[in-house]
Amino acid sequence: MVWVLRAGGWASVLVTFGIVITLVKESWPFFQAVPFDRLFTDKMWTPLFSEPQYGIGALLAGTLVTTGVALLVAIPLGTILAIYLSEFAEPQFRDWVKPMLELLSAVPTVVYGYFALLTLTPLLQKIYPDLPQFSMLSAGIIMGIMIVPYVTSLGEDAMRSVPMLLREGAYALGDGKLGVALRVVFPGAFSGLAAAYVLAISRAVGETMIVAIAAGLQPRMTVNPLESAATVTAFIVQVSLGDLPHGSIGYQSIFAAGAVLFLMTLGFNLAGHALRRRFHRAT
Amino acid sequence: MSAAPEINGRMESEASASDTKAMPKVQIHGLNFFYGTNQVLRSVTMDVPALKVTALIGPSGCGKTTLLRCMNRMHDLYLGNRYEGSIVVQPDGTDILDASVDPIQVRMRFGMVFQKPNPFPKSIYENVAYGLRLQGMSRRKELDERVEKALREAALWEEVKSRLHQMAHNLSGGQQQRLCIARAIATDPDVVLFDEPTSALDPIATSKIEELIVELKKRVTVMIVTHNLQQAGRISDMTAFMYLGELIEFGDTNRMFTNPAKPQTEDYISGRFG
Amino acid sequence: MRPDLFHALQAKRASRRRSIDQWFRRLGLFLTLTTLGILGILLLNLAMNGLARVDWNFLSSFPSRRAGEAGVLSAWVGTLLLMMVTAGAAIPFGLAAGIYLEEYAPKNRWTDFVEINISNLAGVPSILYGLMALGLFVYQFRFGQSVLAGGLALACLVLPIVIVATREALRTIPSSIREAAFALGATRWQAVWHHLLPYSTGGIATGVILAMSRAIGESAPLITIGALTFIAFLPPAPWVDHAPFVSFDWLFSPFTALPIQMFNWVSRPGEEFQANAAAAGLILMVITLSMNAAAILLRRRAQRNITW
């Protein structure tokens, strides 16, 4: 019976294996054919054109800006909520609010995309009429909302693990609740909070549907969130929607983009894991 | 009369006669305390004398720590606690248990040192400066002076003066506790509350802190909860013996240890229970 | 120390600290309710735009170029078939892996690596699972752009969720229970099968429901492997009316799914298609929210029933 279980234990390793091998194998021809420096010196990302350009920076810019907007929403909001739930709210309140917040991250991302394109964008256009139909701002804001539960949940867990004894030392000196939260609990929970932030970044970088629907599918080298642009993930979607014969340049290019994406999120995930380990060791 | 346990040399003592005439620092009257529906303190009444060390002793669960934490309204931090009675601080004459009194203000007048050292995850300097900053001090020179003064009074200055900006948790247990004492006294509180401050420390660290406390009482009133009878005998001027939430006996330490008035006190001190 | 002045100055500070606390408490409550409110706004928005479209016709029609006649039949059937594959693959492997890692595996560098690996997989963007499925399942294994490939892609995606949930559920059982079983002479497997699994069913079921809910809502991996958005037919049924009465043809059929269909409609201009998208979205939301709510209630009940 144990061998059955052991086989299961290998399953997760096999999946990682599968991802890595597939990405490497299918993108290898692309990286062989394209001179490495062109990835950085070309100004546009148009690998499928007859005169292809391989500036992956255009895609990275899209990912960077949408992630940036999302973090501008998620980190402050998520942190304030984490502090409130951990230090101020009553236990019963916290008990039903936490699962409900997690529901926010369980909404299918197409639905968020719909909301961003058809509800938020028109709303933003009332404030700023020049906003295009597709914009990184709109997608970024909705992405931020989707990510808030990650920050709040992990952050609140981290803060609650700070021992009460530490807080009492500060209260005994005459500090108030917010003061204790910011001056003692926050620094004490720091690596746990950092882990939450890093994992939120990873989630934002890897998000596909919201940006594909609401931020646009045209790669554009810009850092202006009020414009439309494609992210690394949106590019993969866009090409997949068309014909994709095995081995064609389009086929190879999405694996190349996927490889870049994998490396980015791997870095963030490992960092987040290490931070979380460090936090658990410290408490 | 049964022999009281050998007391290892009192560190300092003053004639008790003149003390009773001086104005007490804190007057506790009819204090009842409830954890929810559970009554933990019953009608405690005692006058804590100024500039003396008052020890609270008694077996586990007798309420001595609960009483100590009433003094700086620490119980307010948790739901379901209730006070009855009064704790009046002199010379103000204010009852700190009154609902209109701000616990934050009370805690700025009473310092507290806890059973386990609990330095903040900050530098040594910032730990001591925390309370000073809370009270509005911000000028570097002022802070430097007060931090040094507090560390000297806590007998820690020489050991840390060259590494003030290193993290506090790098210090040993005994050093950390002295740091916590420095932190508590930096703001010149009227009263310092010690909750079994040496129970987690080795004998050498313990004796350093006991010396410190005896020095401290020249400037502040001290209340100390301790499990260690010899410690109470060594450093305190007055002792309060508590049992099951009641104050059984309160008086001059020397007298209580050699000639206790109540049988329960005598039983506890001679080790018949505990 | 002059008591009066000390008090006056510090009194002001203390009261300022109190009012800051009060102000932050109000801010925190406001932001919490607002953030939760967004969920409600989302549902309301979908309902306002799409509820009218949800009727029996909608559920039993194929997609069509004419928005008014389009429906989600192929989409929800596709989702159903996909889930059968996903559940069939993810649950056994996830359970086995979770049990093995929690109860059997020795604590060494290898298991450390496996743990880091699982935690990394949980953070891999869903579209990369689609890419893997494209290269591996669609082409390498020659499953084609089929229900099987899609279901397996989603199974890999949610595998970490099942593993982690199983491990956590097993972890809450105190070691004294295991020791009691061993002391009576049970093998490790007997201890697991007779004691640990039954006691942790609640936690495991919660994890499985959350995993399936996640799988139902995913669209990126499916788009990548080529789930078509305009499918005006149903995959062949899993049953046939002659021996052996079961057919596996449906596994290799092209397919679509609910979130794909919604994506397709969102991308089309015109209010009518948008209404369809809202309707599909509403159905999706109802399914995923009720599954999540069920999981939460299940977790609550499991925690309350067995107190260690």
C-alpha cells in the first residue's frame, strides 16, 4: 500500500519537472534563434511579424506597471486591514470577516476581468474622460482588490503570532493601541509581513485574465498606467487564441514568454518561502 | 513558636516606626477584582508606603500578580475584567480605578517589569528611549542623557555603552531584564511594579537585580511580586501575604518573617504549604 | 517632578493617543466593510446585467452569433466533464501525496525539497500549467486539444491545494492517537485508514471543495491548450447504449467551459453579448461562492465536532 502513497508523493515533483522540462524544451529553439541581446535592445515585441522585433521589455513593462498599480492598492489596504483585524477587532468579528475576505480571492478571474472592463473603466472614464477602453490602471486596480486577501490573511497571521508579552511592555509605558501596533507589533512581525508582500507580488505578476480582458493585448513599451499594454501573460493568451501549429514561431514564443514568467515568479516564491521560514523560526 | 526560615542577611532596613507616619504612596481600599464572573481579589485594603519596597507573597493563584496588574490598569487590555473599590495615588488623591481616569496616563506614572524579559525588537538605545519618546522627548541630546542615566541606574551602562545601537535580543537574559528595568525607570515613574522579575534568571543575574532594586527605592516606590521568600526577606521593607485572593497579613518584613501574626502566614513562611 | 504640569502635558498626549486609536478603529471598520462590500457590488452588478438572461433556454442552447439565441449548454457540460477528469486525477494523487508526506516520509533534505516544491507550485501562475499541458499532454502524449488534456492541466494546478489541505487536516490530529493505535499493534497504514483519515475527513473535504472551486473558475490554462470558444456541439456522452455501456470518447473531444465562454462574450462588443457574459458570470459566481461557503461551513463544523 505504501508504494501507492509514495507514488503520490512523487506526483508534485513530477509536475514541477513537467513544467520545467516543457518550458525549456519548447522555448529552446526560440532562444537559440534569437540573439540574446535583442531581447533587451529591440524596442518592440512583435515576434510573429515578418520583420520580428524581440524586445521583451515591452511585455515586462506591461507586467511591471499593472503589478505596480495592484500593489499600490493591495499593500496599504491589506496592511491596514491586517492591523485592524489583528489588534483592534473583536475575536468574533475577526472570525467571520477573515473567511469572507478570502472569498474575494476565490472569485474567478474572468469575472474580475469583466468587472474591470465593463464597470470600473466606464466609472474611471467619468473622472478622467481621456482614459482609453483598455488601460493598465483599471486592470491594476481590480488586480489589487483580488490580492488584498493574500496580504491581509498572511499579514494578520504574522501579527497575531507576536507574543502578548511584547505588547504589554509597550502598553505598560503608556502607549496606545495604534502606537503599539506600529512600533512593536509591525517590526516584530516584519518577515512574516514581507513574506505576504512578496507572495502578493508573485500573484500579481502571474495574473492573466484580468489583464488580458481589461488592459489590452497590444504590447507597448510604456510606464503610463493610463494607457493600454500587454503583459507577459496577456501575450500568451493572445497568441493562444489564434492558430498555433506545433513548432511554429508563435508556438515557441509563448513558451519563451512562459519561461521568463516562470523565472520571475520562482524568484518571488522562493523569497516568500524563505521569509516565512525565517519568521516561524523567530517567533 | 516555630522558627522562621533563615534569612540571608537583609540588605538594608529602616526603622519601621517612622514609616507609618509618612504619607503612603498608594492607598488600596476594598479592592475586588473579577475575571468575568470569577472573583479573584477579595476586599484587599492596604497602604503602600512611599519610597519603600513592598513585597507581595503567597502561593500560586493567591492573586498577587492580579493585584499588581491592577495598579497600572493592565487588566483593561483584556475583555471581561472588572474592578471594584479604589486605588488612590498620593499626593494627587486620584482614584486610578475611576472610569474617568485614562489608563494610558496611569501607565505613564507606573513602570512595570515583567516575569520574562520582553525587550522590543529594536536597539538597546531605542528600547530605553521608547517611553521617553512617548512622553514627547525628541531632542537627541536630551534622549542621550536620559538613556545613559537610566542604563546607569539599572547597572547596565558599562556593559552596553559601546553597543547601544545593537539589537536588544543579543543580550543575555539577565542583561535583557536589566534593560527592561532601565526602560521602565527612564521616564521617572513614581512607582515601579516588578512581577517576579528574577524567576527566569540565574543567581548571579538575580543578585544584580536585587541590588538594583534596593538602590532604586531611594527614588521610587517599589512593589514586587515574588515566589521566592528569601528574596522578599532580602530586599523588601514591607510584605503583604495573600491567599486565595485575600490579603491575610501586611506589615514590616522583619516582623512578619520572625513573628507572623496570622497562622496562615506562619504556615506559608515556614513552608508547610506553598 | 511637578505633578500638576506633568499631568497636564501628559494628559493631552494620552488623550490624543486615545482619539487616534478611536479614529483608526473607525477607519479599519470602514475599510473592512467596504472591501467586503465589493463582493456584494460584484454580484449585484452581474445580476443587474445578466439575471434576465438566465433561463432554461440560456442553459440549454449552444453559443450563437446571434446574442439573443446564445446559451451555455456546451460550456457547462464541458465544465462538468472537465471536473470529472480533474477530480479523478487530483484527489487520489493529492490524498496519497498528503498522507505520504505527513505520515510516512522521514524528515530529511529530500522532504524539505518536496515541501519547498509544493509551496512553489502553489504560486506558479495558472497559465504556466496551461503551457505545460500544451507541450506535454496535447502534443507529447498526443491527447490533443481535449477534455483529457484540459482536465489534467487543472488537476496539476489544484494538486498543491489538495496536498496542503490533507496535510493540515492530518496535522491537527494529536500524536497520542497515532501512538494509541501503534501500541495496539496496528501498521502505519491501518492507523491511517482506520483512524487518521476518518477523523480528518472534514478538513480534507474542505480542501477538495476549495480545489474544485478553483478549477471551475480557471480559464487561462484552458485557453492555452486551445479550448475553443465557439463550440456548437457537445462532446460524446460517457455512456453508450451497447456494451460495455461506458465510453471514453468524450475524453478526447474538443470542448469549451463556462469561464471560457464568458471570456469570449466579454471580448465581443455590444450590450447583448455583455449581458450574456454577465449571465455566465453570475452562474460562475453562484457556483464558486456556494462551494466556498460550503467549504467554510464544513471547516467550522469539523473544528467543532472533534475537540481534542
